[in-house]
Amino acid sequence: MKVYVELNKNFTEEIKYIWSVFAGNKGVEYSFVEAKEEADFVIDTSPSSDLCIAESFWNNIAVKNYFYGNFFVQDCLVRTVDGRPDYLATAFYMINSIQEFGSTDLDEIGRFKYANSYQYKFGNIEQNLVQECFDKLIDETPKLKTIKSFKVKSGFCLSHDIDSVNGAFLQDGLFALKRGRVDIFLKLLFNVVTRNPDWLNMDKIMNMEDEYSFKSTFYWLVNKGTVNKRMTNSDYDINSKVIRRKLDYVSSKGWENGLHKSVSTERMSEEIEKLELHVIGNRYHYLRFTLPNDFNEIEKSGILFDTSLGFAEAYGFRNSYGLPFQPYSCKERRKYKFIEVPLNIMDGTFQRYMKVPCEDTANRAISFFEKNKENCLFSVLWHNTFFTNYKYAGYLNEYKKILEYFYHSKSKCFTQQQIINEYLIKQ
């Protein structure tokens, strides 16, 4: 298909970008042409355009008016002046989380608040809205109706943020003493003395995942210690022999290591140097990052894979899209050179923020998966601290239920490298 997008407009490059995402989603082969008369499909501001364009939306984006209330009035659709939906503009806005750009009403950690999102207002955090836009674009556009339905069974990736390895003695130990289990406390103490702390449990996690032929990624902090009353980096030394042996062991077994960008003034590239490993992926500690600034930081670091785009307070789609994607730089008007894999499910979301009973955790996650059986790649985070029989007792079994669900549904497990190979389009 030859596609013409009106030239020299403040939407030209943006529509080309979101068209490329749409085409990739639907398996459409296309090329852009500069002569309108050569095109099979025309996107411009003329009455004869094959797609309508909400010019006021693009004018707002050009002058950095990003608030979703400027566009979403009665529903989550960007509309033209005469009320027609602009599905490409809507998808562009959602997939890049533009509602977060320039937000100053942040939480105590410095994160965009779920309560300030359109997902919260309209109650659609579990809906793959960008996919719905792409589907409706075909259904409601005469020249696109010949495109065959292109649906892929949803897959998943697994990961573990390593915030603490030594906390088991204090946290699980206190849990045991409160219940009169001195034997457990002494066992935990012995493990600390022998430099085998209970939360340095990568072997246990890997063995569990290996039962299903799944592999995951471990994200490590390179900075240690308390930041302030609310935030702490790691409780381990990334350069200690014990940790280094564990990093090597993870790699030797075919699992992956990544950077867990700490709360610090250091650039991501500096932290990668401290890690002293070849890493391709990152997740921000506490999911603490701001847009678009930290997308710029990721690209500068050379990281090819990030999986930070999730709400701590709620599970689902932070950017209303189920698949990995290359974000768009509104400043430079081009794709970034890395892949973003939005985070959908995190143990702490259920345990700390939503107060879901432990025994209901897996069921809630699986219900979300069931609602989105196609065209998604779910990112699941289970901290190493939740593989315990003490303070976080029960969450190990909930994780196993999730693994069993993926196994029996014959879903594909992706590693970071596999996702990069399949979804990253090099500039």
C-alpha cells in the first residue's frame, strides 16, 4: 500500500509514526510517497482524505497542551470539530503516555499519579484501547476493509527486581519472633553468617521457572543505602563476591540480568558502567521516572529495552496498549531507538496498594489476562522478596499459579533479547 501524508504539517511525522505502529500491528506492508496522485491511501486535510484529521489536537500537541481533558470529554477518543473520531490521533496520544508530559502533580516519590489519569477517570485501565482504535480504523474505513484480521495469541515476559537480599533476617526474622518461631529466626541468622541470605534466592526462582521451560530477567541496583524517609536503594554491594557469583550464575543458566536504575543523580550510562555487565534492559526503581525526560535518558544510555511503564497503584495498561513499542520523541519528531515493554502486573500492586488478599492475587491477574487473550505481551514483575514462607508467605504460590496459567494456555515466554529481535525496528 502506498500512503500519502500531507507534507510540512505539524502532524506529518507524527501520523507517519503512528501509521507505522498500526501497520506493524496489522501486518500491513506499506511505503510513504510524496506525490498524492501516486498514493493508494491519502491522509490530509482535504475533504477527499481517506482519513479525517483532528487538526486542533495536533495544534495542541505542538504547543505542549498535553492534558487529556483537552481531548477526552465524554469518552476516550480524539474527535474532529464535527465530532468524528480520529483513531490515529487517539492511539498516538495513548501509546506514548502523553497525558504524563509536563505533569507537576506527582506523588511523594515523584511519579505520575494513577488518580490523575484518564484510565482512572474512565475506568478503562484493563482495556487495550489502542488495539481497539486500530481495529475500528479498519472496520470504519472503506479503503482498509480489505485488510485481513491479524490477531496473535498473547505472550508474556517475567522479571524480578532485586531491591534487597539481606532484608530477610530483619523482616522475616521479626515475622518469626512475633509468632514465637525462634527456630526460624536462628535459621535466618545462620544463613546470614554463612553469607547465604534467604532473599539471595535466584536459584529457587530459576528452578521454579525452569519447571515450565520459562526464563526471566533479574534487575539489579548498583547503588546502596537509604535515600530519604520514603526511598531506599539496595542493601547489598553489587561488587561483592557473593553478588558477582550470583550474576554470573544467572547468565550461565540462560536467564538474563538487567539494570534497576536507582534513585540517584547518576546518569543511566554511569550506572551501567558500575554494573560491569553487558546489559540490554532496564527498569526504574520504584517505577520512578518522568516523561518524556527519562525516555531521553534511556536512549542516551544505549539501553535497547525498558519495562518501567506501569502504575504502582493499579495493574493493567498504563499506556492503553498491549504490545511492545518504540516511543516517539515529540521534540525531535522521530522514534526513539529502544523498545518499551509496559509493565502490567506487579506483586506489590496487589499487596501494598490495592490491599488484595494474597489468595486472590493470581486470580485477579489471570482475570486480566483472560480479558486480553490476543495482541498483548504481558510484563509480570515478582520481587525476589515475595518468594518467601514468612513475611510474604503465600505469594510464591500465587506466582506459581500465574506460571501454570501461562503454561496450560500455551502462551509464549519472551526474554528481553527475543522481544528486541521481534519488535525493535532499527532506525
